[in-house]
Amino acid sequence: MVAHGSGVPSAFVADEHVRAAAFETAWARALACTRCPALVASRSQVVVGAGAAAAEVLIVGDAPGAAEDAGGLPLAGRAARLLDRLLEEVGVAPADVFATTLVKCRPPGNRDPSPGEVANCSEHLLAQVELVRPVVVVALGGFVTKLLRGDPAPIRARRGREEARTLGSHPFWLLPAFHPAAALYAPALTEQLRADLARLPELVARGRPEAEAPPAEPEPEVATAPGQLELF
């Protein structure tokens, strides 16, 4: 938090204090959420997010897995290490981004979140977008990309192509990218993920798009048989 004696206008400091308080309130609301009985029964904790509260880049994954549920982070293990390494390689400090997930609780057996679970959790993602105020939102994997775009186009057709979107009242560039877990399964995708993330400095420098961009409200798909979250 910037101190009053730093030369920053007092109105800005007041705004930052208000935003910090609102962020804490939204975080506490997510931690206390019990809207999805199946997820409440299967989770060990609510995984709200991690990173810089005023980040220019917001990374959105699908849902916590076993490692994320245990560690309380939106991405953990080898996938997290790969993502951190690639971000550093393209000039983005991992500590300067904020990471979260569409659904904040681990689904039983790591199944896909149901449409109702995505809808129940959308309030928390909306609050994070409006409070973090990112310039770019990175959608990791096909599941997240389809929901944030409201379109069934596969991730292979959309990756690395930014789109002007708005969630709530906040405009941003939506950048679909392969999930790092997909690159671990298929190492040939690592270069494509690196190329996608390499767009970040350019997009951040460009600044936010115009506010009249079409809304990016999450639109849950019709539920299918339980299975692995779509990464490709």
C-alpha cells in the first residue's frame, strides 16, 4: 500500500484503501461459500487465488486439483513451475500476476465442474476481475476459454489470439492459451504456450481495450459425463 507521504495523490491512496478493503471482503466471502454441497464435502479448503492484488495480468485456470486443494494455490506442482518459468522467459515476473480459477473448490475425483457449480462461483471471479483490474486475462485451457468466450471453438483455434472482452464493468484483453498441464502431457505444446505468453508484454503496453467490448460472462456448457478437465 502506498503511504500518504509518498507523493501519490490522496484521492488515489483513498481509492487504494477502498479497493483493499473490498478485496478482503470478497476474499472472505469466497472462503465462507457453501453454495455447492458436493464441493464443500470434497474440498479441504477454498482456493481463492494468489499473487499481486493489483496485477496487470490475471491468469484463470479451471478448478483446483488434489495438489492445489492441499496447498491452497490455484496452480501447483510441475504445471505451476512450468508456467512460472515461461512467464520469466517472456519478461513477466510471476510475482506480478494474479492467478485464480473459475471454480474455487476441488470437484470430487477431479471431475469437470458442473454448470451449476460454475454459475455459483461466477460471483467470485467477477469480484476478482473488477478488483484486480487486469489489462489481460489469460484463459488456461479449453474449458476456461469456452466459458469465458461463450463459444465452443476449441482452444487450438483460439490460442494466442487476443479478444477485447468485458466482465462486469471491467474491459480487458482475453488471451486463450494452452494449460501448462497440457504441455506436460504433450511437450511439443510448450513452445506454443511460450508463444502465447510472449504476447503479454505487448498487450499490457497496449492498455485496456474500449469498454464497449462484448461481455465475457461465463456461460456453463451442458454437462457431460464426468472426466478430466479439458486442457487442449
